Amino acid sequence: MTRVRTLDDLDVAGKRVLVRVDFNVPMKDGEVTDDTRIRAALPTIEALSKKGAKVILLSHFGRPKGVANPEYTLRPVAAKLAEILGGPVEFASDCVGEAARKVIARMIDGDVALLENTRFHGGEETNDPEFVRLLAENGDAYVNDAFSAAHRAHASTEGIAHVLPSAAGLSMEKELDYLAAALSNPVRPLMAVVGGAKVSTKIELLLNLVSKANFLVVGGGMANTFLFAKGVSVGKSLCEPGLADTAREIMDAAARANCEVILPIDVVVAKEFKEGAEHEVARADGVAADQMILDLGPETVDLIADRMEASKTLVWNGPLGAFETRPFDTATVEAARFAAKCVKDRGLVAVAGGGDTVAALNHAQIADEFTYVSTAGGAFLEWLEGKKLPGVEALKPAN
């Protein structure tokens, strides 16, 4: 994995440990509607508590833009966490100052507290040194367990790691392990599947992957731009003609790196985009002017499966078609289920994440059958792009 300090590097017994978690969870009418991110933090919270630390949780929630706003309070999250832990979780109405100090002063070893939204202060997103100092006053050590926020150089994700003894939490460590296995040091052949609507949002990702992968599948709407760049008519399909040169550059870079780029051979087309629309399979170079490409065809899915079967490692980001609308979910579902089968039968290391990927794999009902599925979104994408993540870099040993 990427070498970072871990919980084993910290002496936490009797210490106040500030733990950056990602509790930016879906909420409706003051109730948490999906507790996935809360549960992801449990191993770290419980490990620190058992070691006798005072566990003080920091998180952002929503975009309050540096102003205290009751719409973005973390108080309901504290209640949900207490329910899951089966024990009390103190809540402080601010993450710094007197409100935080009072709650922390009452804590005994093993207690858990959640402080109010860090983004209620403008200094959080600007990584203001004074705000970093105020946060650090409440702790003796710092643990970052929020990989999903590690691409932001904010006070609670990066700044504080330079002030207090710091380490990665168990969830962060696990994520880094799997990402290293998938991209930094993969068992080859390595296959990358990249889907989604637009090339413009994934240029850096594609350029990085062609230099690392043996096979690169380009699906979703972005595949249309690649077809267009090869002189193929894509009818009324979503396409970015202005990025044709970029698509050609990516294909040229792939050729130089001996990376096979897999583009659609056949496609599913329709004249309108709606549930149950009349549709047909066409050759990729046989799309009529009044048709739009909405999914990959069966021959292309078979080709993907063939290369997948030959691979030892798979990185997946983005759906292969308009999966939210049936029947244009077929390619995504079939390819994802075949990947899950390869994980089970052949030990394929399959790591997925970013954007709509989690929703697509859940739709295929196999998300829990992949080796690892990241919910990190932007941080996962930036890692795939080869960028250094500030929140991770700050946890690396000085030497």
C-alpha cells in the first residue's frame, strides 16, 4: 500500500484523539436515510475506544459555506451513531471553542463524541492556520479515516495532520491497500473499464489508465466521442465533437503503451430515450441519423468478457450505458455480473468506485461481490488520475 502512519504508530490510551470521518450522509426530514458511511467508520471508532482513547469525531456535512446553518447540523448523525454503537455519543454544538471544550472535558477514556459541522467555519475549506490551531487544541493526536475527503486540502483533512501526531484510520488504510493492489502494483494483466457520459470529465483519468492498463474499455456516452474521432457517424447520440482530437491523442498514447482500447463493435440504439423505448442492435458504424446510442451491444459485451477472463486485476469506473433506464442497463449488468463471477471463480481482484459506479453495481445486485467498492467519489477518481491526495500525503512518514 501507499506507506502512511497507522493506528499502530500512535499511543492513544488516555489521549484525546481527533478522528476525521465522512458523515456527509443522505438525510431526509432530519433522519439519516443511508448509514453506509457511518458504519464504515465503526472499526476505527471501536478500536480507539477499546484502547482507551477519548474519540472525538470531526466531519463536514453539505455546503453551508462557512456559516452555521441548522439545515446542515450533524446532531441527527450523532443520534444515529449512538443507535448503531449501542451506547451514548455526546454532541457538541461547535467543533471549536467553548462548546467543544465543555463536551470534551466531560469525556472519560473510551467515550465517543461528535463535534458540529467543520464547514460552519470558513477556515475549514481555506485550511486557515488559525482554524487548524483551534481544532488541534481539542486533541492530543489525529486520525484521518475519511478517504472520500482526502482530495481536499482542508483544515480537518490536511492541515491538522501537520500539527498533531497523525495516522490513517482502518477504513482509510483498507482503501489505500485495495487501490494499491488495483493500480499502483497490480497483478497483470490489468483491465480498466471506464464509462460515463462525457470524455471531458475523464481526460486525465483515461490518459493515466492507458499508461498502466493492458486493456481499456471505453463505454457510456464517452465512447461515442471516440467513435466520432474514428470517423464513425453516431447519429443523435451524446457526443463531444470538440474533443475528437483528445480522443485520438488518448488512442495514440494507448498504442504507444501497448494498451488495447476496446470500443463498441455493436450498440443498442433507439430514436427516443425513455423507459421501454423501441430499440434495436446495430453495428457501431451503422447508426442512422435519427438514432442515438444508449448501450453497448451483445458482441461488445462478449469481447469485454473475453478480456476480463484473461485479466488478473480489474478497475471499474462508470456505467457502460444509460443504466438508469431499462432496457439500456443490459451491458452494465451483464459485464458487472461476469466480473463478480470472475472474482468468485478465478480470484480476479476487482476494484470499483467513483460517480455512478456504486449505483450501477447495486443495480446489477453484485456490489458486495466485487473485491472492493469505494464510495469515495472524487477522491477515488483523482487517485485513478494519478494525482497526489493532500489528506493522504499528510499521513506519510517524514522519511
